[in-house]
Amino acid sequence: MRLNGRRSSSNVEDRRGINGGKVAGIGGVGGLIVMALILWISGGNPLEVLNQTGGLSTGNRVTHSTLSPEKEKQYEEFAKIILAGTEDVWKEEFSKIGLTYRNPKMVLYTGSVNSACGNATSAVGPFYCSADQTLYIDLSFFEEMEKNMNAGGDFAFAYVIAHEVGHHVQYLLGTLDETHQAMSRLPEKEANRISVRTELQADYYAGVWAYHDNRKFNSLEPGDIEEGLNAASKIGDDYLQKQAQGYAVPETFNHGTSAQRVKWLNKGASTGDIRGGDTFSMDYNSL
């Protein structure tokens, strides 16, 4: 991506090096990691442990990599620029439909963090909490993507941030509240299907952001979109379940298959139309 000369967002809080505290009832941080892994392998959503609102499910691999100061600074600057890009794009897109966009906050942390949705560790991956309208990310996740998931590249990293901002867009439009209320009333299988629709729409919004960021800043280089699509393919429920247990259980999917995630990210990046991301009205099997 071409990012030279771009502004950085000021809506970033640095909590790196601050201990997020223990998680009551499940044995602290270690217990959270174990429970998240068990939920994922059985097809559940690790974020249910924390009652969080939206995340980029990646199978919750547990790593203990230590970024060099240089690499961490590079990722920090990158994340701030991408967040600023989402602020600029969504402010403009909301204005087009007669709405006001309120910027989310981004919290950078290491290891574990306190959020208004509960205490979390980096094992759950990047996530968005609507209770405090904040994205949370441990920057070592980018290194995990590159070294262990074969899903590296600057646009792949940008997609991670843009997806979580997509959940913020859903929150501002009222979608998240509606979906969570519906999910609370439905059996698990049907609730999972609503979760899939919600996650695919966040992927679509990430693509919409990419379209307009490129239009405004000429930010995309050859191969960038392909990096994002590759990352999307590596975080599909079917791919992750097969990696973990050798087979997939479709009724437990809660983020969408690799093909679905690629489809909706690509659709958003191709059209740039916020109105084209209705993942809720079509037949589930057509997603």
C-alpha cells in the first residue's frame, strides 16, 4: 500500500505493557485461552467467553512472539494511518446518506486487556466492543498472520483493522443491536447464522473502505487486494475447523466460510457501495 505522507489517527490509546488483569471464574488469562480454544475447536465463538461484540476469528492460535522495537513501531504507525483512513472514508460515506460518523477508538495492548465487554487476551484476536466503541488489537497479531498463517501483507493487515471498523459501522447504523437481540432469542444454530451474516457484512464494509481509500489516496498497489482475499480465505470457519480437527461442522459456523468471506470482501472492494452489503435479506445458502 502507498501510505507515505498520510496522516495518523489521534484516536489511539496505547496500553502496551499494562496488565489486563485476571478473568474471574475461569482461572485467569490461562483459563481464558484454554476456554477460547475449546470453544473454537467445538465450533463455537471464542468471543462468547467475554460477551464481546465482533471479532476477526482466526482460530485463536496461542503465540508468545516478541516483536522487535523497530517492528512494533512500524506496525503502530501503520495501524494509526489505516485507522485515520477509515475515519476519512466513513465520515464521507455517512454524510452521503445524511448521517454523522463518530470515530471509534483503537486500543493497542500486549498480552491482555480490560475492555467494557470484559477482560481479553490476545488469544481471541483483534475485536471490537460496542459498549465502549473501541477496537482492541495486540500488534503481534500481524506477525502471527505473516509467519504462522501465511496471510501477510500490508493490505491483509489493513483488512483486519477495516473489518473491526466495519463492526463499528454496524453499531452506528443500529445493525449490531438488532442482531444481538435476535441472536439472544434464537436456538444456537439459527443464532450462528445471524452471526455469519453479521461478520460477512463487516467484511463487505472493509472492502467498501478499501475502494474509497484508494479513490481518495491512490493507496492500493498491484497485489494488495489479493493479499486481503488470501487473508479472508485463511479465516473462514471451514478452513479453521479443518485445520483444527480435520473436518468442518457447518451448523456451528459463526463467521462464514472462506469462500463467503472472500466473496463479500471482494464485492465491497469492487463496488464501494455501502448499500450493497445487505447480507441479512437473502437466502442463507446464497451468501
